[in-house]
Amino acid sequence: MFEFAAPELPIRDDLTEAFRHVWTRLAAPGTWWTGPERVAIAAVARAAYASDDIPPVDLPAPAVEAAEILGRRPAAVTKDHVAKWEENGLDPYRYVELIGVVSQVTAVDTFHRALAVDLEPLPKAIAGEPSNELPETPAKVTKAWVPMTGPPMIPLSLSAVPAEMAALEALHGPAYLAYEEMEDPAYVRGLTRAQMELVAARTSAINECFY
């Protein structure tokens, strides 16, 4: 799993380990979705990104639509979409976990596309029941469209589902910077901090990030 055959472009060990962690979690029961449902969400998002036919999956219709839009063009999601999905039975906590699944798989896939290598096959799902774990601090909807346990800010975007919040942080460090490293404007990891932020800003503009 994640054996990159590109010796001319060595891949850091912490990145491959982070990707393997994402795939292991993807296959397993989550907080509100089963392992097969999590893998199905990833399959829908992948197909949507590639403009392929959406595969038949055993998911509620609102979840399929959410995964499809998030996979194809997340900037197209509106507050009305989120409200409609909830009205049609997609619980906000399940939606937050769905965001976590799609965003992590997209991050891994984008890395592969940048290297022009084949995408890693989706893992075989593991049986089991979701944990239904609620955050210790009650999550509320304020200015954001999803419940959070604190102010509406990107680092807390998945805080209503603690396991997805932890997974985001685990991928954030190897793929970009750990939060403590972000405090150092002189930090260098191949690129200087200024170069990193230029790439990040350009990527955000292309992806129509509006936060």
C-alpha cells in the first residue's frame, strides 16, 4: 500500500505513513458511518471528480449528492444544500464525518495526480458498527454551516466528530505543517515558509476557497 515506484522523486516516509493511516481509517467503522459506507463515500467522490458515472452504492440519497458535489467542486456547496440534506435525513454529525472522508481521500488523490501516478485502490471495508461518539463539548451551529465545538474556524471545522478532527490533524502535519510549526515564519521543509504560503494561496484561489 502506497509503494511509490519513483526513485527519481523520493517520497518522505512521514507522508507515506500518513497516507496509510488515512486508508486504514477509511476502511474501518467511523463515528457515524460503517466501513463499507465510508469506502462508498470515497468511491462516489472519486467518480465525481473524474466525471465518471457514480457507482451504485448503499448510501442515503442526500449522502450520495453531498459526496458527489464535495468530490467534484466543493466550492459549489451552499448553505441551502446543507439545509436540504439535513431536511432529507442527513444528520449534521454524519455530514461532518462525510466531509472528513472526502477531504482526506481528496488530499491523498491530489498528491498522486500531481506526481502523475495511478491512484491507490480504495481499501476493502472492515465490518463493525460506528462508535456514535459525541464530543465532550457540545457542538453548535453558529456562523458556520456545520456544528463545531468552538468558534467557526478551519482548524475546528470537523470538531463535532472528534475522530475526524484527529485524523485531519494527523494528515495536516506531513502534508503541510503541524500547527506548532505554522507559528514559525522561518520554518523550512524543502520550501521556505514564504514559498509554502504562495503555493497554498494559489491553490486556495484555484479551488475557490472563501473562508
